[in-house]
Amino acid sequence: MEKRESAMTVEKNHEVSSENQEVQRNNEDDMYGNEKKNIGYRISASAAYQIAASAASYLQSHTRTMLPFKSSNPESIKDSSKDGNGSESGSDMISSDMASLMATTDSVTAVVAAKEDVKQAVADDLNSTHSSPCEWFICDDDQSGTRFFVIQGSESLASWQANLLFEPIKFEGLDVLVHRGIYEIAKGMYEGMLPDVRSHLKSHGKRATFRFTGHSLGGSLSLLVNLMLLIRGEVPASSLLPVIMFGSPSIMCGGDRLLRQLGLPRSHVQAITMHRDIVPRAFSCNFPSRVVELLKALNGKFRHHPCLNNQNLLYAPMGQLLILQPDEKFSPPHHLLPSGTGLYFLTSPFSNEDSEEKLLRAAQRIFFNSPHPLDILSDRTAYGSEGTIIRDHDMKSYLKSIREVIRQEQNRIRKTKREQRRKDWWSLVLSCGVSAGIILGKSITTAGLHRGQFNLAIVLQTGRASLKRFGKLVASRHIYLLVILLLPAKLLLLGAYHVINFR
């Protein structure tokens, strides 16, 4: 009896164990299925933020000297190595950072080395007109017939997906390579903007013009949509005003060559970059050789990438580069620029096009590597809401700095006008004095004051001509200067009249 019950118990336990194993297998299958289904669609924004910092730390071999956010003082390590109870926790912190480092570095590798079906799934999601990561706005200037398309930057999940999908593909079927993720967003945005473009053309005809602008990712999208409208024949080149980008990453390899093919000047693209902004440097800096080799090993599309092979960068700057330097109280000045607030653009003294292009490319290379993005990321004080990364890239920082540049330029113009008015005033006074002296001297010599034959009409005519000449000058500036002129002129005429009468 006991043996039978024992056998029944064993059999029952075996059945329960089998059921548990079956449930566990089903759960694992479900988890695997969900993971496989979502792998192309979901990337944590916080994980993506960690990817850049951890990868940079890895490449710069700073893993042994990791410091807490907002602290570059080694003493802070000692303070942070103790928890609230005074116990040592430094090893725990370093272990946590190392774990994050390995996980996020593996994440970058997984994105670059992902299979095409996974990346296409992400591309299809970005290409959707219903899930654009960036907001865009339209406003019209009825007087000039210009329609403005303003595209915001974005820190959404979709924007991180686009940033990570940075492999090169052909742009509009041409022999020019473009950042795949941002191009996919531009395709969906193009379809959404097209009705507004066509309606403006219909309303204003040949008078219609378009201005595209944006900050960060929005600026790059502005460039692509602008060029797509021209290449696809929707808008003539004469209707497209220069694209103005603020703090936007470079996203093309062969972009300047494309502008020449389309018959557009280099000034058609005006990229305004804060002096230390990391975002415009992200794809245009010199990548270490080990990173280049890693990218080529993980993804075949990088093996024949001209910019990577010839210049050790992912995408080259295009168009005109304008460097915005804010007030030094806001951000330290760049060592390659003059001190003080200003907006500078790179130019070349050479008239030869090849020499000019080489010189400009060399200057851009120096600027985008000073400081290098990895140097910025390796500084732990760069992170957080008050760190240098946000400070030098934030849209409000650009707005504040540009307002300061405009204010200084207005002051300079006013000062120049004041100096020019002084020169005009003294030249007029001197010319009037010389003319009156010559006329008066000639009359005195010819006829003599004792004869009383001084020709007052000549002086009055000369005076009227001078007043007429200066009146045009004053009318366009400040009318109160006319009073200053009339007072001495009246005294001069009255004095001459009294002299003649006395004689």
C-alpha cells in the first residue's frame, strides 16, 4: 500500500514537473517571439543616450576613470564611494558603469550589424507619414510670396532610431550617399508637405518661393526635403531659397558635388553651427582607425563608403559653414576664433575652384575636430541639464546667441552711420566756407567795397544751392540738423547785409 502511494506520488510529481516545463517553454517561446517581433521597432531612448557616452568612453579608454555626472574633480570619487551609511560603494558604482558600458556597446554593434529585414522594418516605421519624429510648421509672408517650412529637432524614440540607422544609401537614385535613417524620415515628411507646396505654387505662380529651415535633426530634414522637391520636379530652382540649418549634423557624402550637378551655388546650404556644438561634429569628425575597421567588419555598406575610406568620416559638411560664437560669459570662446560674440563664415582667398575647395575642406576638418566629439563625451561634466552638450546645442542657446549678434550688428551700423554723418557735415561746412570765401574775395578785388557793388545775389544763390544739397542729406536722417545749419547761415547773410548797407 505504501509502495503504491509512493509510486502514485512520484507519477503525480512527474506530471506537475512536465506541465511546468511545458509552461516554461511556452513562455520562452512567447518572449522570443515578442523580442523577435519588436527588435526592429523599439529602442529605449535612455539606452540610446547611454550608447554615445559609453561608446566614447570605450574608444577613449576612459573606463578606469569614470566620474559621476557634473563632476570633473577626482575628490568627488572619494565622496561618491561612500553611501549614506558610510560604507564603501565605489566598486559597485564602477561595476554598474562597466555593465552599462558592455551592454550599450553591444547595442551599437547589434544595430550596425543587424540583418536587412530588421533595418527595413525600422526604415518603414520612420517612413510613415503618421509617425514623424519631428513637428513642422508653416507660415507665409504674403508681401514676398514666401512660404516658410520650419522643422523642429526631436529627442523622441523615433529620432533615436533614425540616428542609429546611420548606414549610407543612395539619395534619390543618384551617385550621392545619405544617412539612411534621416532620409527615411524625409520621405514621409515630403509626402506630408507636398500638398502645401502645391497649393502655394497654385496661389502665387512664378512669384512663389519657399524657405526651409530647422534646428538639429530638423535642419537636416529641411535640406533633404528641399533637394527632393527640386530633383522630383515639383519646384523650380528659382523658387527655392537657401536652406538655413542650425546645429544640424552632416548627412551626405558628395553633397557639394550634388549642388553643382543641380546648378545650385554653395550658398544654397547655410549651416550655422555653435562653436562647440557636438551634434554637427558627430558624423564629420575623424573617426579612429579601429572604429572604421569595426564598422566595415560589421556592415558591408561601409566598406565602399568614399568618405570613410578617404577622409575617415561618415558624412562631409556641405554648403557654407557659418560658426556662431556666443558671449564668453555663456560659453568659453573657441581658440580658433576671435574673442567675443560673432558669426563667422569660412572663405578662401583663391580664385581657383579646386584650390578653394581643398582649403575650405582642410579648414572644416580642423574645426570639426577641435574639440573632437570623443573629447567632449569623455568629460563627465558635459552631461545633465546644465552640461556643455545641452548648453551648446539647445535651440534656445542658438536663439540667444543670434539675437546678441544681431544687436551688436545693429549697434555697429548705427555707429557707422553716425561717423558718416559727421564726415558729410564737415565736408559740407568746409565746402560752403571755401565757396563763400572765393566769391566774396573775388567781388572785393574786382569792384572794391568802397564802390558798394558787392553782388549779394551770388551769395544767396550759392547759399540756396548749399541748402538744397544739404537738405537732401538731412531729410533722410534727422531733421534737427537742419536747424543747426540754418542758424549760422542766417547770421552770415544778415552780417553781410549790414556790411553792405554800412558801406
